[in-house]
Amino acid sequence: MNKNKAIALYSGGLDSILAIKLILEQGIDVIGIIFETPFIAVKNNLLSNNPLGITFIKEDISKEFQNILLNPKYGFGKNINPCIDCRILMYKKAGEVMKRENASFIISGEVLGQRPMSQNKRSLLLISKESGYGQFITRPLSALLLPETEPEKQKIIDRSRLLDIQGRSRKRQIFLAEYYKINNYPAPAGGCKLTEPGFSDRLSDLLVMNKNYSNNDIELLKVGRHFLLGENTKLLVGRNEKENAKILALSAGDDYLLDSHNFKGPISLLRFYGKEKDPIEIDKIIRIASRITAKYCDKDQKTELLDINISNLEKNYNKKIFVQPFTEAEIKNYLI
């Protein structure tokens, strides 16, 4: 064990930057760990924009997270966000990295009272205990308000140089950022898609249809308008050229793709989950999907019928039909 080395949970936000800074000031080397799941918005410049000059490690915890999402021991927050179970998982993985890297403790930028579910005192202590590495977890920004941890007891770090920040106010963090001349940091935000009500609604429907979701399924939840067209059937409709391109890139061979050749508009993706449907039922759903797609095409008010092209690569299916677009009221029956 190297007493002068720590592992830090790093999100790229100001709190995690400041927590690391406080430990670096005490002459301790820090390795930042960035956790990846389909739900965490890891920014592309997270590593290149490095105001700390430390080494980073990426850890993909998607598979482990899938298990806790389906059955979180400590439940969900306001949406489908198992925050407590998620933090426990992160600290377990950080503990494994700590052992692997021969470090002596773990730090994070958590602030007491900043988040109601996962950062109240009871939750912070519970997360530490359940991770199995509680005695090695120090939260430098709020350490003086929490029990003394092993690296503090062993004088590896000086507890008197840690802080007592609590609550949702960011005044002290902003002051510290100015003091340390840290200028380029993101605005405070959750960064997790699971805390967004709209995304959570989409995910709820997906979990009913397919508990063994793939990363591709999750990425599709992040784009377009979403419609439920019956049991185990989803339609995505692109809102602009960028989303159309992403839907095309994420489409699988057994998806149905819909668009109009004569009218500018969206690319739509129709995906069936579960057992194979009856051909008559598929045709009925395709017609509904076509009328929804037609609703979002640029058309003259006098236009009654629009051409919609439907293709399925795996089934070698190519068909053109003419449909009347749904009205706004009809669309609401299917919109998620």
C-alpha cells in the first residue's frame, strides 16, 4: 500500500475537481476514475480538459449497473434513478482499483446535503458501509462534518485542512474555484439521464418490453420523439437532420425504417420486441407508424395523402404506401 496515493471518483464537475485539489495540496498523488454507463453523460473533453494534471482511468460499469437498475436494494429517487445503489457500486469498483493501483484511500467530491436522496448524512454513511470500503472513503469537502476515516486517523491526510461544506449553495465552491484559478468547469447538473423525467418514462416502457436491454436500446432513448404502438412495439421519429442521422446509425437489420421521398421530413425507426407478431398485426402497426411519420413531414395544407417508404433489411422488405397524416389529437394517443 502506497500511503501517498489516492483514488478519486471524478465526474469533471467542480466538486470533484476541488476535492482532488485539496488532497493534491497535501502531497498525495491522485488517480482519477471515470465511470461509464449508458446513462452517464461523459463529456468528450473530460480527459483533455484536465485542470489537475493527474492520471485518469476509465471503468465501464454498464453490466453491473443493469442488474441494480432492475432490482435496486435501496429503491429509486423521483424517477428511475437508483442513486444509492449506484454510488455503492461505484465505491466497490473504486475499492478494486485502489487495491490494483496499490493506493491507500478513496475520495469523492460529494457534499453533505447537496442531494436529498444520496448525500444526506445517513445515506453517505450507508453507502460507505455497503461498499465494503467505508473506512477508506474520505469526502474532503464535507469531511469535518462526517466521522473520521482511516487515512485521517493514520495521519496520511491532515483532517484540519479538509472542509465543512454542506447544503445546496455553491458559494464556497465558487470562491475556492477563484482561489485556485479554476475557470473552465461545467455548470452544476446531475449528468445522469435517469434523473430526467422524460427519459425515465421512456426507459420504464423499455424495461417492460425488454429487461435485457442493450446499449443500442438506451442510445435510441436519447433521440427523437417516442411512441408506443402496442405491446412490445416502439416508434422513434427524428426531429431534425442530426437525429435522423443518429437513428440511421443506430438502426439494426431487423428494424423497420420509414421516410417520405416526396416530402422533407423525419426518418422513423419501428422496433418490435419479444416474440414475432402476426403479419396482419405488423401491417396494421406499420400503417399507424406511417401516419405518425407523415404528421411530421413538411407538406402543403391541401395535401391529403403522403408517400411513406418502409424498409426492413433483414426481411428484404421494401414497400411504399400512401397515408393520411394523423392529427395532433390522434398523435397524443401514442406519444410517450
